[in-house]
Amino acid sequence: MTKPEAVTFKQLRALGAVAACGSITQAAEALGLTPPAVHTQLRLLEENFASKLLHRSASGGAQLTRQGQTVLSAAQVIEATLASCAGHVRALNSGMEGLVVLGIVSTGKYFAPALVARLQAVYPKIEVQMKVGNRDSVVAWLQNGSIDMAIMGRPPRSPAVSSLPLGPHPHVLIAPPDHPLAGPGMVPPDALMNETFLAREEGSGTRILMVRYLDRVGQGTTYKIVEIGTNETIKQAVIAGLGIALISRHTVTEELRAGRLVELNIEGLPIVRQWFLLHRSDVELSAASQRVQRFIADQNGAFLPV
């Protein structure tokens, strides 16, 4: 009865040494063992496979049987697999290989893919997965550990995080080019109170910023908010004349450049915040995550839209 589960590396290496050297005596010298020790390993191997693996000659030589060749082929595959495994482990230990899950707030999706593309060109064996959501979602992912790091604006109070500033994050009021408030002159903030504001859902960092700004400049004046689910839809709605919006300038770079949207010249705007790369301070980053963190930090915000 074969017992492959009882096979050891010592037994397989003894067989390989005999195949390479042609005799048990020479195999023992190559392995730094005594001939009886090698003989014992070969006997156990034959017992485990319930088969004769060697032809031994009277002169002391030894050749593998067809069964022995089959076992040797498997041993060579095992050795190669272990060598490859060791290489992968070294790469993981050094951060040259691994999986990193990066949370991105919705506004960041306009530059994050290009950043990840740069990263993977430099470190092709580090797989970076992006999870995109609003601020509340990204904070929840940090809390439950489903992401390793996050790119977002103001760091949350909970969970406790360590953060690195990446670069400025300006927020502007956008309108269609023919809007009455569009133009080179400075518009007083109280002129905004009769406008319809298009905003993301509750929990969006941009919406929080907009409400704080309007509450401050309006000094208690009520204003109309229409909730719209995505930045892309907000942009199209503003272009169509349905309202104006406070939005990250990084989401409307192309539309402003093409003249499909304009930035209103309002006192107190743009509101400039910071982008941060952050992770939970109570969770140690993997070596791959540390390498990704250093790469992003070393970019000094060069990946942000101009």
C-alpha cells in the first residue's frame, strides 16, 4: 500500500542524488551522509511507494527504475515549486509583491487610476485594487479593515488614522457659461441665496463642505438643495442649467478648460483643503502597502490635475 503522505524531502533528495551520482556511495558523499543513512532513506521511500525504485548492481552502481524516474520527476517539480515559493515569500517580505486595497473617495476617481497605473508600471507584481465610494463608505471600509489605505480629504475622527498630506484640493462653484453670476467681477456671497444648489448625497465630503460654506455666508438664510447621485450627473445638470454646484476642481478640469463650465468668482472661494493618504494607526501596514505609501508620498502631488 502506497503511503505518499509519509514521503520526506530527505528521501526524495537521496533518490535525486543517486540518480545524479550513479551510486549510493557517491550520493552519500554529495549529501554529506554515510552510505547506510542514504540506503535507509531509499528503503523507506520504496516502502512508501510500495515499489522498487532502484536497480543496484554488484559493482555498487545504481540506476532508477521507471517507477523511480516517475518519483524523481515529481521530486524535481516539488523542488522547483519550493524555489519559486521562496522567491515569492522574499518578494512579499520586501514589499515587491502583494495585494494592496486602496479606498478612494468618489472625487478621487478622476486622478487615482492614473496614479495606480504609474505605480504598477514601477511595481508590476504589486496588485493594487481600488474601491471607490463616498466619504462615509471609505471611513466604514477603514473601520472594518476591508481596505489597507485611503485617499480622501479631511481625516476621520474615528477610526484613529495616520495621514500624509498629498497636495491641495480646491473646491469651486461651477455654473454654465451663460449664467447671470458668471463673469470676471467678484460676486457677493449673498447673491447665491436665490440659486438652486446641486449636491451629492448625505455623507459626501463635498456636500458637507458646501453646507458649511452656505450656512456661514447666508447667516441663516434658507437655500434650495437638489440631491444628485454622482459628480458626472451634477456636471451635466449644471451644464443643462438646472442649478449651480460646489464641487472639487479636480472633477471639472476638462469641462473648465473646454468652456462647458465656468468657475464663479465668489468671495471666500475656492475653498482649499488637502488630499490625504491615510491608514489606521492601530494596524501595521504590510511591506507592499508600505512601498505603495512611499511611492505615492514621493509623487508630491504630481498626479493631481492641474
